[in-house]
Amino acid sequence: MTTTDLSYQIRQQTPQDMPEIGRLMGLGFAPSHSGRAIWQLRQGIPILSLSLVADAGDHLLGSIRYWPIIIGGRPSILLGPLAVDPDVRGKGIGVSLVRESLHLAGAESWEWCFISGEPGYYLKFGFKPVTYDDIALPAHIEPERLHLLALTQAKPELMPEKPWMISPSDPAASDVQDDVRQTKDVS
């Protein structure tokens, strides 16, 4: 596939996309990926309003998901996994998925976005590297992979003293949070 014939649209994922998302995950990650420590924060259901795919019509080129988490007691999100078909990596699909999803997240009531990702990749989106002086996690993750982004709703002055505890969000609270965002969007 060349750049000239690379045509796709970014849209919200649907249940019908799951086999293709599974294919992308298999292409992009080792089978042991889901056993990594970061998966301890990926509990419940991903945030559907932020879970996007790059759709080429007959197949998916990439996908991104977010999970509700709590950072320092504040409603936040965990980015990942981001998966792009290896045949089209470097063509801007991952960048498009991250930018569009962060734009959507900024319009919702999330305050912080956390990622355990490739060192350096997420800096272009405004993420800042963090250390274990800044955050506390339920399991150890390689420090060079830790990044945090303050979204538009973030209020650093309301945050407790560091290190900020990062924990999974209660799945029931996630449903309530979705209701709050939908109400906020309507009013």
C-alpha cells in the first residue's frame, strides 16, 4: 500500500470491529502484551466515546482505546493500547488516532491522561515524562515509559501532594461518569 492510495476515516469503534482490532493487536504486540503490569489498570469496559478506529473501508488500519482510571482522586483516562497495522506504520495513522481521541477527551470531563508507552513518541502530543516521585502505581512499569498529560479540565491546584496514586476506576463509577458527560454535552 502506498501513501497515495492510503484512504481512511477515523470513527468510533463498534462491536463489529472487535475481530479486526484483535488482528491489529496480534500484529502489533507480542502474545505476552496483555500480561504486562499496565493491564492491571485496564479494568471494566473501555471508554467507548474515545475508542476509535482508522477504517479503510474493507479493513482497519489502526485502533486506540482508553480506560477510566483515577489519578490523585481525580477522574482520568489511560490511553492504550494504540495499535497500527505494521504495513502502514509511519504514515500518520497513529498520530491521527491520538490527536482525534485527545481532542474528544478534552471536550469531556476527564482531567488527566496517563500512558505507558514508547519513550519519546507521546511528547509531540503534550505528554510529559513522569517518575515514581510523581506517581504511584499498583505494579512496577519501566519508568521511561511513564507519561502524563493535563487535559482541559485538569485543575493541578486541586491535586494532592505527590506522588499521585493511579488506580483503576470503579466500573460502576465509569457508567455514572458517562451519564455526567452526556448530560454536560446536552446542556
